[in-house]
Amino acid sequence: MSAQFAARSRTAAGGPVSRGRRDSFLLALIFLLSACASDPQSPADAVPSDYYHWSEAETDRPAGWVVILPGSSGLTVFDDDRHYFATANRYNELGFDVLVVDYKPAVRASANAPEGASPGGKIEWITERAIEWMWHEHPRTRTRQGVIAAWSLGAEGAMRLVNDDRKTKSLQIGSAVFFYPTNFEQVELDNHVPLLILIGDNDDVTAAAAARAMVESRSAGAAQVDLVVYPGAHHGFDIESLTMPRTVRLLPLFGPSATFFYDADAARDADQRVSAFLTENQ
């Protein structure tokens, strides 16, 4: 069910495609979905760690750790509040400790969050703080290499981290996995660690062609990227609760839309690829 595209060197592609007005509409759609999500205002006494969700591998010698960065709607995708925790459980079963970072309320609860930063900049910043918290609270992670697993908007911050050689080393990030990553900030990918990108060719939020162009435009010295494009799959193809397509529109009856829909075959293949990728890169 899958077609794989992998690239190591620069081509003439020149970066992401499908920019301009459509990206502006889709960005508005993403934040509309976010606004509709269950994301109550943080209590006055909240601290960032209130929004860090830790789960531990059942072993004294974990393979490493994974930080999960969800999509724009946070931990709830429509009415599904279990997807990211179910994913964390699967990674635990593979021998990885997992920290799920609900980055939006965590940033709001931070006294020193960077003012004026872009969404990607804020996600990057809080992810760094979350990893430092994890090291302090769960010392066994300090000696292990980690993985950033990001969905949709979460990849806007994760991309900044994997592009930064100093941070990947200091934070001990050894690889990353992106599910249908958005790149509205048009950050050029120049990853310093191996990266697996999984996307559907029917994704109308993050076009597969844009992901392919982003991969092709990397510098010759960038680390390996495996881009897997699933025929017929939509945004959210791995979210099992989306058994019926869910379409979000900026305007009620017309204009650009974003469709979220589960694809069992693509989800199964992606799960197998992620499992193999995590194992191979630890």
C-alpha cells in the first residue's frame, strides 16, 4: 500500500510548493480546528509540567525515550482523547520511555515563554524545557538517546530542533518521526539526525508534493530522510477513531477544506515502519 521516496542530496526542486493563498486558508483551518478542541484556559497556578504526560517502559534498561508532540488540536482530535496515549503505550511496549507534551497549555503556563515567537518557535522552546524536566524527574533518561515524534503542527517545532546540530547533540535527540508535518512557516529542512516522514497523497492540509520538495531541497550534508507516501490516505490516516471522514471548512459551504480520515492499511504499515525505525536508530 505504500510508495517510498528517500533523498540525501540537494536537487533543483527549490523547496515546498502550494504556497500563497491556499496555505493561508489552510493555516486558518488548522487554528479553527484548534479552537474547537477541548483546550480550556490554564488555571492561574498551573505550571508547564502539569501538561507533561509521562509513561515508562516496563524494563530497567529502556531502549531510549520518545517525546510526542501532538497536532494543532492538542491531545484531543475531534472527540478522541486517547490517540496519543495509545501511541505512547505502543512505544512503551517497544521498550521506550515516553513523554507526551501538550505544548499549547504548557507554553501558556510558562512564566518566561518567548514573547512574539512563532508557533514553531514556541513548540521548539517548550520541547527543550520538557526534555530538561524529564531528565530531572526521570534520571534514567539522561543517559539514553531520544526520538521526537511529531504530528502535523507539532512538526513545526520539531523541524527546528532537528535542523539545529547543537541542540540535537545537547538534547541527545538521535532521530525523529513526522506524521503529515505542516510547514506553514516555510522552514527549510536541513536535518542533522535521521528522519522518517509519513504522509498520504490525499492529504489536503499538508500536500505530499510539498513534503517531497522539502526533502529534495535539503543540503548535501543533511542526514537521511525516508519519506513514505500512502496512496489515497488523508490527514489523520493513523487515528483509528476517524472511521468516517471528518471535514473542516473555514466557511460553511465553500472554500478550502481539510479532511481527516483513518486508513487501516496505511496506519498498519506506518506503525511497522516506525517500530523498525525506532529500533534501527537507537
